[in-house]
Amino acid sequence: MTVRIGVVVFPGSNRDIDAVHALEVAGAEPVPLWHDEASLDGVDGVLLPGGFAYGDYLRAGVIARFSPVMRSVAAFAADGGLVLGICNGFQVLTEAHLLPGALLRNRGLRFVSREVAIAAERLDTPFTHALSQRSALRMPVAHGEGCFFADETTLDALEASGQVLFRYVHPDGTRAGGEDDRANPNGSLRAIAGVTNAAGNVAGLMPHPETAVEAVLGSDDGLGIIASFVASVAERERAGGKAAVGAR
Amino acid sequence: MTTTDFRYAVNVSPKPGILDPQGRAVEGSLGHLGIDGVSSVRVGRRIELTVTAPDAAAASEIVDRLARDLLSNPLIEAYEIEPIGAASSTSSTSSTSASRSEVRA
């Protein structure tokens, strides 16, 4: 059976159609979910796409956090449901406290729209298990507020608990440096590009795997991430909505 | 029941130690103005609002919750709540609602 994955559409979302397409490429049935509806329409997983929800007013993601659909997404996540946030979706998840840390203005102050390389820190998660390679996955970034920040204690805790999911890397796979290193497009602390929650069922990343799912798009390195997510949602459904592949 | 309008400003600023690239950019421009001796520039935001509530305690509770849950992100920002202008009863037609902020504008 095809799994149904909700794609939340906020006013200002603009990568929702890309997400819909990527989910189709990965074999799932995308289900658009309107921000003003509390219903998740019985979906098996949720994807929060990129864009500028509510114009990014006040802080990116914060107004979206209080929308009716996000209350349902929070309950879905608390129940172990798999949730993936991309770019603005990642910002929404941090503002909703479903993911740790915060996304600050890019250290270079500029909106950055170009291809970057990232590495998966681990391949035993619901979001990475289908990746055929760990490192130097090429995909675009397009954001003005993507500098991952958390205090040092929190960063150490995230590293220790395996919650750092993706890091920016050089094309040869070596870890990107700080803000002066072009490989780290926004100056993220410890070159962190994506994280998970403590339970491992909610993940977010700033780069766009959903726009790198076919060679014709310039890269299909992102497909492994989308395919991992889809397969994990399917696995969880088969298990009766309980365990997810690789979920801790 | 009589309600009163309470006018507040919520001043949100980056916490000490938090990167503030906007502040740094402003600071970097100072040389172009021929100004020196200015440092530690931090850019925050100020939100002004009116709370209609039965009394000052109730209004204060509302603005505090708003500042904490919506207007600031406690991970990266600090906030201060500043009452501005005189409180005005909605049943009153007097001009006590002229707040300091309006005067300044």
C-alpha cells in the first residue's frame, strides 16, 4: 500500500510542490495539508516544506508554530509519528520546540542560494538509512536564516546523543569550518546542517534534498533522504504505527 | 465591567554572547561615517501593543506571556517589558490615552 505523507502548506510556503514531486518520485502519495485546518487527514507521516511561512515576520517559523495544523503535528510527533522539516520547515520545528536549537541570520548576512555538500553523521536513522553514501551529498541551500545555534552545553549534548544528523562538508567529504569557510554557507556552529529530536522521529535540515531527487535537477543525492523517510513511514505503518526503522 | 487599555513596549534583544551579524554590520559601517569610539552594537526589535484588561495585574500577565512565548525566542533573545503612556479606561473620553510613544512620533 502506498503511504500517505502530509505536506503542510502555510501562507508563504513555496517549496511545497517540490516536496510533493519528491515524495512521488520516492513512491509515496503526497497529501497537501492546509495550515488553518487542525486535521492531518489520517496521514502516515508529515513533511514541512521550505518557503517563508507567514512572511517570516517576527522570526522565521514562529507564527507558523501557532497555526492549527502545528498543534496536530506536535501531537503526531509526540505519538512517535515521523516528521521531516526542510529549510523553513526546520525553522518552524525549532520554534515549535520539536527540535533543539535555533536558526539565526546567516553570519554573512546574505541570503545564500547555491549548491552545498553535506554528510550524514549516521545511517541508522529513519531519515538516512537508505542513503547509498554517507558523505558529500550535493544539494541546494536557499535561505537567509540558516545559522544553526545552540549553547555549548546543548551542542555537546546533541553530539553525545547522536542528534546531529547532517553537517556541511567540503566536496571531498571533510568537515566544513566556521563562517569563513565557503563550505559552511551560513556559519552554523560545528557546521551543523540538520538535527533530530531526542526520540529520533523528528528531523530538520536547512539544505533541500527534495530539489535534488533526479539527475536532471543537477543532483539526485537528496533522494536517499526522501526515500529513507518514505520507507520508514511505510515500515512504521506495517508495524501498526509503532516502531520506525532506526528510531531509537 | 470596566476595562482599561494598557500600552506596553516589548524590547527584544539578542542575549549576551549570541552572534548578532546585524549589529556587527552596523558597527562595520561606522568608519564610513567618520565615527569612532562606538562599539558593542546590538540590533534588536521593539514591539508596541495595547492590552485591554480589567486591571494592571491581568494586563501584565498577558503581555508577559506574549513576550515569552511569541515575541522572543528565549534560546537566543532577552526581553524587557516597558509600560508606555498612561492607562486609559475604555469608558473614558478623556485624552489620557496619549501615550509617550505617540508624543514622540
